[in-house]
Amino acid sequence: MGVKRIRRGLWWPVASPRMSWWNGAVGYELYIRSFADGDGDGVGDFKGATERLEHLAWLGVEVVWVTPFYPSPQADFGYDVADHTGVDSRYGDLNAFDRFVARAHELGLLVMADIVPNHTSDLHPWFREALADPAGRHRDYYIFRPAAAAGGPPNNWVSHFGGPAWSLDPRSGEYYCHLFLPQQPDLNWDNDEVRQEFDRILAFWVDRGVNGFRVDVAHALTKHQSFADNPQNAFIGCDTTPAEAWAAFDHRT
């Protein structure tokens, strides 16, 4: 399948009659950490992935979706991103990424990057600054709320991974929201600066040849500004799993 460039960073399959290249395309999820180890350190990387792209093209794959490869402390397998415009050193560097994309395009493969806009790592510079300076601009990049009137978390929201969806910032006495791990604070998508940051992030990767994005947790980017409790419709016991605890609530907010 040949490709031609039609706009900055966008490629279109020449032989395909589809209106949109992603409709019906054969995709492959490339989990970078385990796909192919190119330097012998026991961890998959872009060097190894680049060397084996021909295998995917031979199989008839048209789109390669690369799971998060950004710098990360790996609390959640890379979905806790510490820098949205870098490559984790375990997997290579930006030059290795560029070679991967170039080889994919030579083979007629499109590249989709996994983008994580709902949250960052708690080690991301934005969050570190939000904790260090509660009056600073990065504080509103995240969702901080005062404790409930009776004390404790602002509401009864729960995390997908178990326990409350709120953790205390001892310095300010406020809580920050995290729908996943406490190490994954949720971003505040009601803040226009956050949206502008992601415009810049997406443009950065498009300029490097990325053809599209898989958006992680797209359904939860915005939260209801009332921050009201969610109705509980099932009992939560000491042996309730995180998935069962999540399902015990009607998530209206």
C-alpha cells in the first residue's frame, strides 16, 4: 500500500477508497516495552521495533498504535506521563523515534501515538510546581478542592484502582483529584491553558510525522463543576474489588 503526504504530518493510503484512513484499517497495538529489544537490555525499544516493522507490513497491518513511550516513573506502565514531548530513555530518544516513524512510512504503515491527556505523573513539572506554589499558575492545571465540611475528601468519588479519587496535599490542606492512582493527578480541562498545552503537544508529534492519536480516558476529561456525590447503588464491603466499588456508584458527575 503506497502513501502520499497531503498535509503537514498527515498521510493518506493511495490505494484506499475509504473517506477516512482509519475506517476499517488493520491496526496493531505495539506495546513498546515488550515488542522487540534492540539493544539487549531486556526491555523493548524503538530500535528493536524499527527492525521488525517489516514483519507487521508483511502481515497486512496498516496502522501501528504505539503505547505510551514518554518519560515516566512507570507507576502505571507509562500511563503516568512525566513529559509529553519526550521519549523515555528505556526506549531510546527522539532520534530513535524519528527513525521508527520514517521506516514505518517507507513500508506504507501509519503511526498512531497513545496520548494521555486526562492526567499526568505526580513527578511531572506541572504538578510539582502546583504543589510547591498553591498560588501559582500550574495549580489550576489540576483539580484541587477543599476538604468536605465534616473533613476528609471533597466528595465520594472513587478511583478506578481502588479507594477515594482524592489525595490530600498536606501543605495546603486541599485534596487533588485522581481517577486512577494517586500518582496520576487529573488535569483540569476547564483551564484554557491546559487545552493550549495539548495543542502544542499534539503539534509537536504531528510535526515528527505521527498520523493520529489514540486518546486515553477521553470520556473523563471534564468533570461536573458541582463536584456532587455520586449516588451509591450497591454495598461496598472489605472484600469488594476496585472494579466492583466503581460499579457500585452511578457516575453522574
